[in-house]
Amino acid sequence: MNKRFALGKFPRTRLRRNRQFPWSRSLVSETNLVTDDLILPLFVTEGKKIKENISSLPSIKRYSIDKLLKKIEEVSEYKIPAIALFPYIDKKIKTFDGKEALNKKNLICRTIREIKKNFPKIGLISDVALDPYTTHGHDGILKNNYIANDETIEILSQQALIQAEAGADIIAPSDMMDGRIGIIRDTLDNEGFNKTIILSYAAKFASNFYGPFRDAVGSSKSLNKADKKSYQMSYKNSNEAIREVGMDINEGADMVMVKPALPYLDIIYKIKKKFNIPIFAYQVSGEFSMIKFCEKEKIINYEETLYETLIAIKRSGASAIFCYGALDIAKNLKNE
């Protein structure tokens, strides 16, 4: 028997001894969560002095830029290292081809500039995809009811460039087009943005857990009864995720994302074992909303359950976690 994995034998070995006290449990803890592990997703909308509730995403709001800056003050106070931005685009400026995504003065670019001007030290992650900007709600160019891969990545590379020019620290393509990481990397490098980080949503699954997010960015009604299964991964597959990650690493990804998080802990674990690359996980809107609605019904304790889920994600191998409750966790960690 490998002595490293010797199990011991009762009664000489009693594993409960180490669990007797809070301090002893802390000393033998194998996985710990710290504020540095957290990224807070934020939704921005046009206007001033706006804080809008999102009915399907309890406690989370859309903010106008001025109110968003106030929120980021709190993020900075609790030392959350980074935020991830997502825009809510007025349906009047949505188009079939999503051309507003390439407007250098669009909502997301203006927001990036204001944040970096006021909070230059906070990490800013900017989403690259067309779904907030298109009338059909898909992440790319729709042709004959199919997302055209190559035409889409040409637009995404320009979208990534204008976000980098605005000041985004991390460009995060979430669209799941083939080959887009290489094209975006070349575009950024050729324009002098070789220091800009690319976080690839390398293993993004066609999940049922995205509904509240689509409400938050205003794409759910546009998408109607369509789905994204022709470009997002099937939740029946895991080996395919390894191939997706490997290809994106070869194309120049600096970090990779697994989305959603909790139903795909096995995917995070497999990627961690296979590749030496930072892995981010997104605890998506559906995961978070379930916890919040259960809290409302007094079924569970929100903060303790949220903490448990984040520990599970970290234990599986994630380097950092997108979490809508990041501030709640950070406040608790500070008070410990």
C-alpha cells in the first residue's frame, strides 16, 4: 500500500479529532476562500441616477454610470480585485448586425473610460459578444438561421480592440466562435495592445441557468424561443471542453473560463489537471438566483450557502470566481 494514502484504523485513528474546535478545523482546512478570489459582475445602463431592480436576479441591479461608480467605491473598499462589465442596450439602437458594438462612444466604452479614470487600480474585465446589441439576441452574425462563424470573429476582433482602447484590462470573448482568440490576439498585438489580457470563455455550455442574466442585459425577449446550441457546448460533453481549452491556449488565451460553475465542477477539475493555466469559473445568474429565492422562502441561509458553493468551485480548481454575491462574501470575510 502507498503509505501516503494509508487510511489508518479505528480506534487508533479517529478523524473526528481534528474537527473538534473551530481553530483546529481552520488549521487543517484544505481549501480557503479569500477576497482575492472574487470578481463582481456589474450591469450598466444609460441615463443618470438609475438603479434598476432585475426581478429574476434578486438584489442585483442595473446602474447608470454615475451610480456604478458609487458601487465600485464599495468594491474598492472591500478590496475585490476586479469587476466584469455587461451592458443593457436600449432596444432602439439594437440592429440585426449589432453594429453598436463597434461604436467607440457606446455605453460600454464610455463606462470603461469613466471607471479607469476614477479607479485606475481596479481590474476591469469587458465582455466581447454581440448578444446585447443584436435584435435577435445571438452572440454573432445570423445568416439563414445559423451564426456565421468567420464573419462574426472579424467583428468581435474590432469590438475587442475598441474596448482595449477605452481601457479594458481583460478582454473576455464569451461568444464561443471557433478561432476567435487567435484573431483577437493578432488584432490587439498589431495595434499595440500586446499587454491586454485575454480571458477566453473556452468552455461555455448551452445551459438552462442563463435566464436571469439574459433579462439583465435585455436579450431574453430578443432571443425568444431560439437557443445557442449550435455554438455553445453541449452539457453532455466533457472531453470536448478539453479540446476547446487546448485550442484557445494555442491561440493565445491567457486565462480560460468555465461557465456555468456548479454543474461543471468536473470540467474545472479536468482542465486543472490537464493544463497549467489560470481557470476562472462563473457562478451564473441562475445559480445565484436559486440561492436568493430559497433565502426568500426561508429554505436556506443565503450567506452560508453561497460561501459553501464558492468553496466547492475553488476546491475543484478555479483560480477566481465571477460571483454576484462577491460583496456579501467580502464583507463577511473582512468581519471574520
